[in-house]
Amino acid sequence: MALMEVDFFSQTLGLNCQANVIIPQSSSEGEKGSSKQKTLPALWLLHGASDDHTGWLRRSSIERYVSNLNIAVVMPAAHLSGYVNMAHGPRYADFFTDELPQIMQDFFPLSARREDNYVAGLSMGGAGALSLGLSRPDVFSAIGCFSAGNLNIRNTSAAPRAGVQRKSGKASRDLAVYGVEDRTKLLGNSEYDCFAKAEAAIAAGKTLPRIFHSIGTEDFLYNNAKDTAAWFKGHPQFDYTFNEAPGAHTWEFWDEWVQKFLKWLLPKCDS
């Protein structure tokens, strides 16, 4: 495998950006993941709110997990954007669905075909993966959500578990990203409502992405995830897989479940 850190300029965001990229290396020796394919499938792997483009590399063994899959992994920086077009900031959703794929396909031999592109992430990145994948099912054919929070912003009954305190600075962050000081107060059918995006994709008759969703039973977002699962299970148009297992909002859980996601995503490559 080859690992590269890419620094590049985004016209959409108006700033310099970073991404780490794992690419199979053509070789007659060494890793089983070597490939001479003209273009490669791509997993767009998103970080959480406290991480950056180095998070998956530093805290998991993602490079080892994809070493025999002949797939590229792109891990971009998103800052605290929520992976959305911010109410008071840059248009990150447009960047991730339109500009970033084109930039990376210009740099690397990545396939532009929908069926070869998948988006996944943890926590903020899991919610971002769902938001991006549902808003642009023409770009992504599969979605992976690990410990994703605040997906069902139209339903405020799924509050965090008792004793969970709102973190300092959340009000100012939510104001910048969503235009309100508490995103759980957003009304349904806003541009940030993942369910509205799902309903719009259904109504438009679009080919829907497969969805893999996992949550730890000790995660403070467990109630939220269960409500989200109930919504998708009530909409059988989606190929939706929900998993709950012992675990908390930790890298131990995410490192385990990204491996299971890869086996679900690419079962024919499972060795």
C-alpha cells in the first residue's frame, strides 16, 4: 500500500485543505492488495468532531484492514463543519460531494462510478456520511455510520442519556453550523434533516444507497441511534443494516466495527 498526505486548495471552501490517501500499490511482491486496475473503488472515510484527517490512521489500523481489498481510502479534514453547508461558514457539503471527488480523481486513479464510491465515518463523521450519502445517492452507493449522533433532528424525544452534559462551546458551534444554538431544536424538513433527505430520494425514485449503522449499547448516543434505526426500518425502500453491541463512544468500538463494515461492504473480497 502507498500512503500519501495531500495538501490542496479548495475553490468551494476558499482555503487550503488536507487529506490522507491510501492507495494499493502495483507490485509483483509483498501485499496482497497490489493492483493494476485502471481505476479503483474509493472509500471516503470521515473523522469525528475531535479529530482531523489523521484520526483514522493514528487510532485504527485502517491501512492494514484494506491491504487486500484493492480499494483506495480517502480521509479528508472537515474541521467542525458537521459535513454540511454551514449557516455561517463555508459550504462543506458541496465540497465533499462535488469538488473533493473531482480533485482526488484528478490526482489518483479513482473511479467516478457511483457503484465504486462509498462514504463512512464515526460520530460527527457518521452523521456526515449519512447526510452526504442521502443528499447525493448519485455519488455514493453505500453509507457506513459508526456511533453517529443527531441524525434524527426532527425528533427531540431521543435525548442523550441522563447525566450527559452539553459540552462547552457547543452553542457557538451549532450557531455557526446550523444557525441555531441547539441543533436539537431544528424543525423537521430543514436542509439539515437526514430524514427529509431520505424522503426526497425516495420520492424522486433515485437508486438508494445501502446503509450500515452500528452503535455501542453504552454510547451516550444510543437512544438517538435506536430512534434512527426505527425510522429506517419503517422505510423498507432502504437496504438498512443496524447493529448494536457492547461498547461506548470509543476508538476500541470504531476500530472493531470498521472491519465489520468492510466485510459487509465488500463480501467477495473477504479473506
